[in-house]
Amino acid sequence: LTLGEVAPKARPAAASTIRSAPQPQPDPEPERDSDDSTALATLEFTLLFDADNSALHCTAHRAKGLKPLASGSVDTYVKANLLPGNSKASQLRTRTIRGTRVPVWEETLTYHGFTRQDAACKTLRLCVCEDPWLRRRRRAPPLGELQVPLRKLVPNRARSFNIYLEKRRLAKRPKSLDTARGMSLYEEEVETEVAWEEHGRVLLSLCYSSQRGGLLVGVLRCVHLAPMDANGYSDPFVRLFLHPNAGKKSKFKTSVRRKTLNPEFNEEFFYSGPREELAQKTLLVSVWDYDLGTADDFIGGVQLGSHASGERLRHWLECLGHSDHRLELWHPLDSKPVQLSN
């Protein structure tokens, strides 16, 4: 796709232009999660969904606190991708700013043919990359990246961001491959995306209380949740549903944790009933992003019970098989809600 060319409607076209950036004031402090152990630097940028002209504008302003692998100055550019989709078809990049750890780009990248349907389901990934101009390797590892779900953008209203970058995982070549000829130890610097971490994990505790005659379910914490808000984070809470079971006592939910992808809940809920009955039921645990005034967004879920498998089945059976024994276990979240039959 050439610069400035408009692609067919079936796939958004991409173009890079240098022009004056939209003027909303960026946040004075970077938007960050409660767990900043992976923070590398910050990237300031502005997004504008131009619904009237079916275009998405991303203006890269500046980066601060970059930490290159080698000491001294660094030559950097910003690379953008729309996910999901063909990475090559949606990849845009700014020009390279040379010789500084605080680069200022003030460059706008534009996706033409960007519709409301695209905004509802796509995520923008931005990477700050080191230019390999003076390097022997074909590509240098990204200095950091971030992802912003586009569903929360308000059409025709520019929004500024100042977000911490995080590391990208790289896939090492197998040891069996020949590296004696100077081949990179990394498979062209392609990140490894672990499927079960895409939507995060939840730590649950289960305990059958013989004294109370029922099941204690503890929702302890979640990690690596998928960001659902335009600020790159979520406002997560957890819902519990014991099926089949009529009445409000079968449904519980935790409180909401604001602006975090690693929430800590430490909340416990009780389902009464003998073990024989509970053994025939299914416990649905789902994580949601709270939205004021609109429908909450589903982040991920897990199903425990006799119809589950693997660690989920083991957790359920061991809990019901041993009274007054609390068992904690991490569970990966599925990307789609479970559909239960009556």
C-alpha cells in the first residue's frame, strides 16, 4: 500500500502524514496500573476517530524515559498496528528521530476506511522501536509497547494519552537451529503470545465448610487482564453464578477495582448445600469491565464443575472431597462466555 493511497472498502487503507497534531491537553501524569514493575518509559499520543470521513488518526507526540540496550543516545520511531488483522496491511510508522532518549515526533498516522464496526472490535498497538540503521541485526527489539482498545473512543473527539510502555515477549530460536553463522537468537524478534494469558488469569479459593454446610468461594485477585477502556486499562469486577440454582443466592459479584489490569479483591461468598448436590452443579466465574451508563464489557471467564476438565475439574473435586480444606488455584480466562443449557 503506497503512502496516501485509499484502499478498497473491504480493508482499511493506511497512510502516514506529518501535520499539526490535535490540540487537547495530555494528561499531566502517565496513566498507569497499580503494578508498574514492567514500566519502561512513557509515550504521549492523541487518537481521533473521524467518523464523518471514516478515518482514524493517531498522532505520536513524544516519548520520555527510554532505556535502550546500549548506553548513549538512541534513534527511535513509533510503529502502529491494528489488531486483529493482517499486521503488514495495517502497519504504519513515523519517521526516525536520531540521537536522543526524549524523541519528539509530532507526526500523524492515518488509517483510511476506518468504520464504526472497526472501532467496536479493533485494538491499536503502538511500539517504540530502535532504528536498526547502525545495527547488524535485521530488527532491534522494541523498547516498549502498549495497546489501546478503540471501542471507547468518542467519534469526532480527539483524546490525549500519556501511558507507560511495557516489554514485549520475544520467541527464542530452538537450540537445534544453527546459530554459528551469526543468526539471531531470536526469531526475527517476533513476540510469543501465550493464548491463556491474552485475557488474563484469576486466583480462586474453594473450601467446603462442614460447620456451615456449604461451599466458600474466594475471589482473590486477577492478573494480566485484557484492557477494555480507551486509557489502556479496565475497571474490573467478578461475577459468580452457580448453575442450576434458582434465586438471587446463586449470583454474587465483587466490588469494582478502578483502572487496573491486576486487581486484588480478597472477597468471599457462600453457597449452602450438601456436597452431593454441589457436585452436580457448575460454578461460572466471569470477569467484567464496569462501564457507567453502558453495558459492561466481558473480559474473560472460567467454568468449574463436574463437566470441566484439567485443573478446573481437579480444583472442584478436591474441594468437595476434603471438608474444611481451602485450596487456591490460578485459572486462565476463556475469551468467550460459557453457554449453559437448562
